[in-house]
Amino acid sequence: MQALKFFALSSLSVIAFDAVASIASLGLGFPYSYATLGSAALYIVFAYFAARMFGFWAALLLGAVMGITDVTLGWAVSWAIGPGRLAGVTLTPSVWVYTAAFAIVLGAIFGLIGGGIGALTRWRRAA
């Protein structure tokens, strides 16, 4: 149950970050794509703590879950606010599937990075 709550908190943080980044992008006038650095940091930090609390594989799974959350609900929030809309591209099912697959794989890679660091520090602490 604790892992489920952690996964839900992580997913909600991605949605909240997308909303804040969208508003900041509009208000401050910077390209919304710059927010990907913040998203990457968020994925890695949450994966680090997931590995410390639940193990490496949980961190990897969490990265993928955060990726699918980001490409569905997070994108919907940023689309509704404005900067998440695609310029010059029609959102077809195939474009969305490609984007979703990319986001899941990238999320898993960030989970691998954060989870790897978390698992290593967890292992060293136990030794």
C-alpha cells in the first residue's frame, strides 16, 4: 500500500509540474520545451527514493509510470493551459502512440538512472 501511495504522489507531482511549467512558460515567455529538464530531474529524484524504499525494479517501473502519466494527464493539462499544443503537427493516433512510447522509454531510462543511484546507495548503507 505504501508503494501505491508513493507511485500516486509521483504521478501527481508530474501533473502539477506540467501545470506550473505551462503557466510559467506563458507568463515568463520561455519555450515550454525547457521544462523537460525539470521533468527529467523529477523522474530521477522520485526513482532514487523509490529504489531506496522499494528496490531497483520499483524505480524502473516508477519511471515508466511517470512517463505514461506525463504523456496523458500531464500533456492534457499543458494542452489546456496552452503551451502543450503541437505547432504545425496534427495529433493523430499514430503520433500519440509514438510519443507515448517515447515518453515511457525515456521515463524508464530516468528511472534506471535514479534507481541505479538509489540502489547503490541503499546497498552501500546496508553493508
